[in-house]
Amino acid sequence: ALIYTNPSGAYLRELLVGLLRVASNAAIQLVIHYWDNFDPAAERNAARALGGRVDGVILPPPLCESQAAVTELVKAGIPVIAIASGHLSDDISCVRIDDFNAGKQMAEHLIQHGHTRIGFIRGRSDLSASARRYDGFLSALHAAGLQVDPGLVQQGDYTYRSGLAATERLLSHRRPPTAIFASNDDMGAAAISVAHRRGLEVPRDLSVVGFDDTSAATTVWPELTTIHQPIASMADAAIDILLRTIRHTRGEARVLTDHVMPHRLVVRDSVARPPTR
């Protein structure tokens, strides 16, 4: 079963492409469940109801870090694998990228272009991957001897709408940033939209970067420089690990897997040197 409640349609499409491809090749039945804004009690009840009905569960963000769901599924003896969690759990396997180094690499890319005032739009506060990306960003700034202006760090939640609001706050700062690093492509696309609405040209007046390399990165103008997270390939790896876990000989010790996949910087047209003022 794939259980999802994801605000990013672009991310979900990438994930489903990988899952459906490997499911058809492996001749397995993929059951999709949508948990719409469940509270922890509802998550526990829904997880309990899956017992005996499925052989394994895949949890993408944000459910990959739902302690209520994970605890109930593990208690029922159902193998579970998380996709894109920021760290290995003590209870379930995980397929992820190194969000810290990815965030650091993107910040370094902006610094190398001469940016010293970089705005950052954070992802969901309840996800460790969001924190890891931000920590990588901070690490790059500290290594370059740059101070972090708290006013240039704004909270988002990975949705386009939250990116609009966060960018408005950033560009309303008395000393606005010359670049914005959004924690996913949806929010990066929103940042470009706000810049255009304010009469700013990207990247001449403002550089913008995203994260994930979903379709949202290439359906805006200019196309977003971003971090490629191999979402479809992560789904492939998740099903492979889950199948091996399900087929594992009974009586043997349960082995948890922390599978870290490579990311890469994708340079497009949304970054330039800061404008001279």
C-alpha cells in the first residue's frame, strides 16, 4: 500500500510514475490510500485497519514521520519503508537523499555567484528533511563567513500558496535578498511569480532556486535551477527493499535499511550574479 497526504501534486506524480512502473514489472498489486488531514488518532485507526489487508506499506512525506502511523503498522507486523525522510528511523527502513549536503551545495552555488543576502523559504516544520536542508544552507553560509539575517528566513509548508506569502515577506524586507532558496520547486515557482508581479526580472534582479526537480521546475519562466531528487528511482528502490523484506525468511532478525541515493545540482536559467545597486 502507498499511503499519502501530500500537498505537492508535482511530487506525487513523480512518485506514482516510479511506483506504477515497478509494480507492473514485478506483478504486484499496488493499493493507494489517501489520508486527508488525519489527526494522530485517525492515523492510528487507519493504520490498524490495514492489518491483514496488505503485505507492506510505503510512506512518503509527510506520513513517513508520523509516529502514530508507524507505531501502529510496526505493531501489526507490517513491513514499512519511508521515502524522503531526513533520517533513518529505529523502526522502519528508509530511502532518501542527503538533504544536508544537497542544501549546502545549493547555497554554495548561490554564494559562488556572488550572493551574500540569500533568502530561505523553509519546508514543513514537522519534517526532518526540511530541517536538514536548512542546516545545510546554514553550514554553507557559516563556511563563507556570512551572517544569517533572521528576517531572510521565512516559514513555508511546501505548497505554492505558502511560497507566495513567504516571498512577499522576503521582498518586503528593508534590505531584501538578492537570491531566494526555496525548499521545494512549488515554492520556488511561487517566488518567481511574486518577483514578476513586483516587476522584478529573474535572474537579472533576483535569483531563485528550488529543490526536488519536479515538473514545477520546468513549467515556469525562467526554468528553475534546483536539486534533482530522484523521486521515481527512490520509489523503485523502496518497492525493491519492501519486497525483499516481505520475502525475508521468518524467524530471522529484522534488518532495517537506510538507502541513500545520489542527488545532483541542475543548473538552469534562474541564477545570475546579484545586481549592482
